[in-house]
Amino acid sequence: MIRMLRSPLKREEAWLNALLKEHVVCYVPDSRRKWQLVPAAFELDRAAQGRYDSVRGSRPVGHNPRAMFVEQKAVLRKELEGPAGLVARRIVEQCGALRTKGRRPLVFANSVKELAAIRDLLAPEVRLWHAARGRPVDAAGKPADGPWPLVVTTSAAAQGLNLQAHCDAIVCRPQPGDLLEQMKGRVDRPGQAAKALELVVCYAANTVEELEYLNIKKCGSFFRQYLDPLSLPFVQAALDEAADGKADGKMARRFKKLVDAGTPVEAGPDGARRAARGGGDAPPDVDAAASGAKKKKARGPAAAAPKQGPKKRSAAAANAKITDALGHKRKKQAVPAIRKAKAADLSTAVPPVVLTPELVDEAVRHLKARDPKVGAIITAVGGPRSLVPTFSAGMAFTSLSKSIVYQQLSTKVAAKIYARLEDACREAAGGGAGGGPALTPENVLAVPAPRLLKGQVGLSGRKAEYLNTLAQAFLDGTLNESELIAMSDQQVMEKVTALKGFGEWSAHMFLMFSLGRPDVLPVGDLAVRKAMKRLYGTRAGAGATEVNALPSAQEMREIAEKWRPYRSVATWYMWHAVETADAQWV
């Protein structure tokens, strides 16, 4: 939330109270349905427990608890998701117990690898979510309803899906509070028939996962970690206490006291409890990098505000306190523009290099050797086979059409619109909704224009225009599939971006996922920028906000230089670095 508001305040614990005063704090409302929290502990074998314990034993006095936490989680990931499949077996056991009680379990796997292990153990009585159809299917891809467990990943299904008709219980591993609330929201919806719901948390006993479960039990019902970086002092303090074996809900009590009182309270770990109170130990001004202006001396209290209605007075008073504490007025941040990709940044080789399974294996070996951070992600998630292209007739038009439909929409909404578009194209071709050709240039142009718009297929007027322009380009030879496949990366970029409705990001995605080009770096992709900041940091000055602290296009190219000639493969892993809830590859 602070990221979105582009706060100019420093990301330091001493400014915590000012941040709390500046921004809204949300409580999670109580549901009309009651959730029963069920712990499902299991123990590591002696050898695995020994490897886990050795992490703490190797830490010197005065160690960084956060670093230890990250290392312990990495060890657990390796032990639990390894060939033995310990966590998958425990989750399957809990699914069986829920089914005997008449429950319909929704299983959240932490990774695709974990999902595959759970799916194989449950087969054939397992359901998977088919995004394009918007419904569960069995392992063979056929529609499947009933009590079988529905298995999804946290990254793909924790948000947006409405699963109230399919499930009434959740099985998962410990998750952050905000993510857990989103997961519960998939089944706890107005149309849910069950009056009571069940949340089963499977965790490894005598590890940090047990402390994470205790945090869910004591704090998770209202403490939201998505207030980042506002919550970081609380998280750090929780980790400090966890390192000492304590889990008594202090963070939740501090947070509740802070919000209930509406006044600054001491919060956060020792040594970082000073808050912005209009004086005292607070710094006199904010760094110029945060305020977007030249440094100035601290000024006196803000001038009295004009009279306002009763509803606005409390907000005005809070803002006045912050202005007093900061010594200056806040200014909006200028967001740096992302530079367009340089021509030399894309390959000009003809014929182009195309990814094959063998080349993917070579890319994985190359990345592991050149970049330990990417190597750690590779170890966790495996190889990116989805990047190997499967060329088929009409592939280029279908892929580019899909990119138009999916622009600026959630995956769920876009998938429904795309399915309606396919049906409209089949009907226009005389094949009916049940079969026949789907998305072709001829069929798109045969669909009446009003049919494409909102109320029927659901496209905006501009997207309908872009789609028709694309179809005409393929029919008149402006774009040709066989030529696109044979072109260099740079030539494809120039051809695609010459069309209305297509920018560099769309061209980058087409090069990577449709043409299988191995050395593409999408510098305009927000998720990739966030992942690079998380893994490598940036050159942003002290006090920079989350928005302008993201790496520039030039910084991204410099970071990715060691990935050449397999930047597409490394980019695939960047998406995993931000989409996996418990990813700690830093």
C-alpha cells in the first residue's frame, strides 16, 4: 500500500509511527462462518533434523536472526520437497481425513514441484484447476466435480478464484498472514453452503515452521503482512523472539494497541523504538532522495489548516503531526521512465537460435555456474520446459491475439473473454460452439463488430480494433508466420511493434514463449524488475521509495550480462522469485 502511494518517508524503523499515521491500517473483518484451525505436525527424520539444527549451531553469537530464518527455510525446502516427498504425503493424509468428514479439500501447494507430488499421490481421485475453462478438471483434463481434493499452487490460485462451489476446507503449509487470508477468501464467500470451514496447516515440528504456525494461531487472524515495508519492524521483532524460542503474540498486541489508541506507541525491536513525534530523537529532515527535492533545514510546525468537517479533522490532525515531525511538506515522487530496449540488446542472428530441451539443459548449467542466486532458484523449482516452443499452424496469430485479450486484465477475467472469443470465431465459421476451427484471421474478421464488444465477447472497442488490425495484417501478408519464425529477434521486434496495440513487452513475450528465443530480457516487465531488486538490490539512494528503487533498464541489462546467451531462461526464474510466497533466494 505504501508502495502504491509512493510515500516519501524513509524506510527505517525510526519512522514506523509516521508511516502508520500516514497510511490506512486495515483489520480483517470477522466472517459469518467460523474457521476451525487444525494443526497437522510431522517430524523430520533424525538425519534431516540434524541438518536443520546445524544451521543454528553454526551461527555465531549476535547473529542476524533474519539470515538464519532464510537459511533454515532453504534447508526445509530441500528436505520437504525432496524425493521422499514428506510434506506431500502428510498433505494427502489430511485430505483423506477431511473427506471422511464429508469435506471437499482445497490444497495449496507451495510450488509446481510440490503440486506434482501431491497430484501423483492422490491420482486418480484428484482435481486440478483449468484456468481457461474456469472449472476443475481431472488428471486427464476432463471436467470433474465432487469431493476429490482440488490441488492448486499458492502463486497461481491464492487470489481471484471463486471456489466456494467446489471446496469447503483448506490444506496448506504455513503462509504469511495476508496470503493466508487471500487463500481463505477462495472458499469463504457469500455463496458458500457450509456454515463452518476448516483450515489444516501442515508443518514440520521442532522447526521454524512450528513458530510460523503459532503465529497464524495467535496473530494471523488480523495481522496483515502485506503492509510492506510498514510491517518489517514487526516481522523483525517476531524473528528476534522466534530465535529465542518465544511465540506469545506480542506483535499482534502491539499492533492492535497502536491502531486502537490512534496515537504513537513504542513498537519494533529494542534500539529502534523512536518514532516521529515532532521532536525528541527523530531526525530533523528526510533525505533528499526520498523527498525529491534539495535538502532544506527543518522548518517549524505547519500552518493551521482551514476549517473542515468533523470527518476530516482526525485525518488533518494526524497529517499535521507528521508534518511537524518531518519538518517539511511531502512531495510527490517522480517515477523514472523505463528506457526502450536498445537495438543491440536483441540478437540479429539469422537463422535464429531456438530453445530445445537440450539447449534448456545447457542454459540451466550455464546459469548455475554464472549466478549462484539464480542457481538457488533452479534447485528449488526445476527446469523451464514451458519455454521450448511447439510450432503449429496458426500459432503466431493465436499467440498475438491472446496477448491483446490479456492486456491489463486479471488472468481469470481474460481467460473467460478469450474462451468467448473462440466460441464467436467458431460460430462465425459455421462450425458451432462445440468444435471446428477457432482463432484464425478469417474467423476474427467474420465476427460482427458488435459481437466482439462488451456485453457479448467482452472486448473493449480499442482491443477489438487491435484484433481486427492484426487479423488483416496476417491476411494481407504484412505478417507471415513462417517469416516470423525465420526472422532474427530484432526483426521480429520491429515487425510486431509496428502494429497498433503492440509494444516492446508484447513483442518480448512473443519472442520468449511463442518463438522460443533464448536471449530476451523484458526490461519493461514489472515482476522481473521487482525480482531483480529483491535478489540484487539497486543503486537507489537512501530513503528511496519502492517505486523509484526498482532497477532501471540499464541496471537490469548490467545484472543480466552474466546470463547471456540465456537471458530468457533466467527471466523465467525471475518470475518464480516473486510469485512463490516463501521464496527466500537472497
